[in-house]
Amino acid sequence: MRETLSPIDCCAPLAAIDLDEAEASATAALFAALGHPARVWIVNLLAAGDGPVCLCNLTEPLGLAQATVSQHLKRLVDAGLVLREERGKWSYFSLDAEAFERVAALALLPNGGCR
């Protein structure tokens, strides 16, 4: 005769932040924009900066051509992760804090997770 095991009550019940289909799609687009190592590196460089960073200052640390960096930045701007500011002939970029707060909210564990 097989012994029936009772379920183990190790985790809190599933709880999610209030997320509708549109918000889930928008958040998926944010994650998709981070789906390339160069774009993750750009986000890291922008986060480390004291303020908006000129495109011209991103090419050397990335080891990429200006056109390639520009394409990656466009993808991040289009996704809403990065803000673009024109100063004369140069573009300056900074992180959109609100977008990253939305992403971070998905990773919050309200009850400390399973222990």
C-alpha cells in the first residue's frame, strides 16, 4: 500500500503585484530590450554615471563603433528604459528611473519567498 504524503507548506501563497495584460506586455518589452550584452553594458555604464552621458563617451568603453552604440541606444530609448536629450549636435543618455522601478517591482518578494 502506498503512503499518501501531505503537501508541504513551505511557501507563502502566490501573490503578484497588480499586473494586467498591457503592463505584462510592456514589461516584457523592457526585458527584451535588455536581451543583448551590449545593451546591458550600456545600462550599467549609464547607471554608474553622475548624470546624462554623451554617446561619444560610450563608444570607447564598449569597444563598438558609434553607429552600433547608437543602434543599441535607440532600442533602449524605444523600450522606455533610457532617456535621450539633445545638446547641440550630441545626444546625451540617462536611465529612466521609473522604468527600472517597474522592473524591480516584479522581483520583490512580498513574504520573503520560500525558506
